[in-house]
Amino acid sequence: MTEIHRDFDPREFWDLTAERFGHDPLAVVIAPTGTKIVNRIRDFFQEISLAPFLASLQGKLVLEIGCGTGRWLTRAEDHGVKIIGLDLSSAMLSLAKVRLLPRKFMLINADLSHIPLRPRVLDCVLSVTALQHVIDQNQLVSAISEFGRTLRPDGAVILLESASDQQKGERVTEDYVTVIRSLESWKRLFEEQEFSLTEVRPVNPSLGAKPLDILRGSVLKHSRFYSNQLKGELVGIRRLLKILWDMTSSVLAVLSFPFDFLLREKLPSLSLHKVMVFRVKQAKTW
């Protein structure tokens, strides 16, 4: 699964992403090469999907994994949540410190598989499109074990991640490093660490993205828009293709928005991203 990214360095990848795309507060944490309108629509659906869960955490102590520039830290605090941010990228956290002023948050620069907190201090662990970028299976297992160590016996993990309904093997996207795991894969990974899946909610069917997925797979399979833009090599015909791609994706996103909003609960199988709630099965001795 990791062959095409065998030299992938997560810390370097996210530091470069922060430096290259940090001027756009949504792009840097959603889709760096996405257009403003597409990212705003994605952010809208993520926010309305997570809002009820954040409201239920009022007064609770929550750790956000992969907090990036602090998008969810402020929203969680607005719901009365006591929240801590953790991120591997020091560049992301530097942006967060600037953007979160004058608010004060505890920010931790650490690997998610080695959380520098005492056992059983957290009420919840939150991850929004962060774990889907962990391509090392052993690291992901270690991270889930750390969640169990730091959570109280009645604690929960709330994920908003890519989770396909299809029972296909995991795959890593070619350019912007994301592991597409099935819902069953997430369930199995957490069950092995003594968690149980208690709730699943769809986020957005993204009907306008379906034709783009077909186009990407057949015509633009090796376009590598992200890596070329990251390296400043998006020129010539590649830049023209990127402009056409942006125009098409923006138009389709706007056209599909009302249908996505009305049908998001009725078409859960078409929602690549899901909100998943995992709860600790039983207390462990650490």
C-alpha cells in the first residue's frame, strides 16, 4: 500500500504545505489545491456535521489530533469545550498561534503515536481528516492505542475521515497523500484496540465530484497538481489544465450544493467522508 510513497516524510510534507499554502486558512487544512468555493462548501458540510457532537462535549476535555492552524479549536471552544491541539508540523502550529490570537490554547508539537499526556485525562479525542493521512499502519495502530491510554473509561473518539462503504482494499492517493480506508477497516482497527463503533453519520454526498472522480481516474491520473504546485512546477500545459480543472470543479460544486444539502442523510453510501464515534469498551490498566 505504501510503495508509491516509500520516501514520504510526514513532518516535511505538512511543514511544506503550511509554508506554501498557509496564506489561505481553509486551503491549508482542507484541500491545498482546491478552489476557495470548493473548500468553503466542504468546510460548511464538515461544520454542520460536527456541530451536534461538539455541543455534546460542553465542559469536556478534548484533544484534537492534527489540529493544523486551529480551525476546530476555536469552533470547539465556542461550544464550551476545553480543547488541546496536537500537530506534528511546527509550521502549522506557528500559523495557529498567529491566527488564534488573542485566544489562548494549549498546543502540542508531537507525533500522534506518542501523546505526551498522562493516562486517563481526556474525555474525547477528535480527528478531522487527519488520520486519513497516516499511511503507516503500525503508526496508526500505535496512535489508536494512545487514544485508549489517554481517555477516561467512558471516553470517546470522534473521527471525521474518509470512510468508503465499499469493501475494497485500502489505497493511497497518488498526489495529496490520503489513505482511502473502508468503514469496515476503521471499525476493525479500533475494535482491535478495545473500542466499539457506536455511531456513523454521513457528511456530504458531493454529487458534483462524481464526474470529476471519473475524469481524474481516466484522463488526469498522473496530473499531480498538488506536488507540482508545492514545488512551484505547475507551469505550461499543466497550469492550463489546473485552471480548467478549478473552473469545472467550482461550477459543479455550486450546482450540486443544494442537492448535497437536501440528500446528505438520504444518500449515506455516496458520502466518502463520515463522522464515526468510537467508545472505549472497558477500562484498561496502563
